[in-house]
Amino acid sequence: MLQFLRNGFREGPPAKGGREKVFITDYTYVRNAWLSGHPNRAIHNLTYRFRCYLAQINSENWDLDSLSIVMNGVRVA
């Protein structure tokens, strides 16, 4: 992972004692912000994945066992 992205995390990785949900949430927000603001506008198209992940985080669907996960208009679960 790029260090400048890691600098935006509140939590260390779980392998080093960090809380997994906080680490994953931080990663998702930081990565989405980076993709959204990237100078190559074609990369902005990749943010749909992180918006879906954030929706699952906000819904507390950590096990991804919801029956209504839609990513970029396609039902994936």
C-alpha cells in the first residue's frame, strides 16, 4: 500500500494489533478519496466499488451476507 495513503489511517493494520473494522473503514475512505481526486479522470470511474463498500460498512454488513448488494448497477449478492 502506498505510504501517503497509509498516512491517512487512524489505525494500524490488524496484524500489528489494529482494530480490523477501523482499519478497513479507513482504507476504504482514503482509497475512495484518492481515486475521486486523481488527476487522471478515467480513474474516477473506479470509485463505484468503494462507494458500494462504504454502503456495506455503513449498513454494518461486515460479513457481506445481505441479499441486496448492488455494485455499479449489477446485483452481486
